[in-house]
Amino acid sequence: MESQIREIRVDGDEVVFRMYRQPYEFVAVKWLRVETVDGCNEATDCQLYARDLRARDHIRLHGDLDHTVVYATRIVLQQREQHLGGKD
């Protein structure tokens, strides 16, 4: 499934997030490695984990559905929106 993260929070060893237009809650362990489409899209740190995800990130997710929760087994960051501050 591919979608954009609407909200995200770290709860102990888990990262819990909701996606736009999805009825499920998504859960990943915070140290689950997040892949990137281009191999590395962070300027200096190529190691992304579930705890590093942000609201508005576009991701592709693979996981197991357990009633109303999806447990993520693989996450690929498709796009990260960058907002630049205004100039003074």
C-alpha cells in the first residue's frame, strides 16, 4: 500500500501512525529500517528508521493486518516534503 502519513507518534518501542484515507492504525517497531527510493535521500545520514518518519511523508508499506491494526514489516520512503523557511 502507498499513502501519506497523516499523524505519527512514538509509544515506547513502537511507532504508531495513521495514513490519509486508511481506516487502520499502523504500527512498526521504532528500529525498523526504512528504505528510500533513491537509496539515500537524507543529506548526511542514510540510515532511516521508523522512528525517523514524519507526518506528510509518502511511504510504501508492507505488513500484516491484525483486525484493525497493520503491523509493518517493510517501509519504503517514497517522498519527503521539505518546507523551507521564509527569508527575513
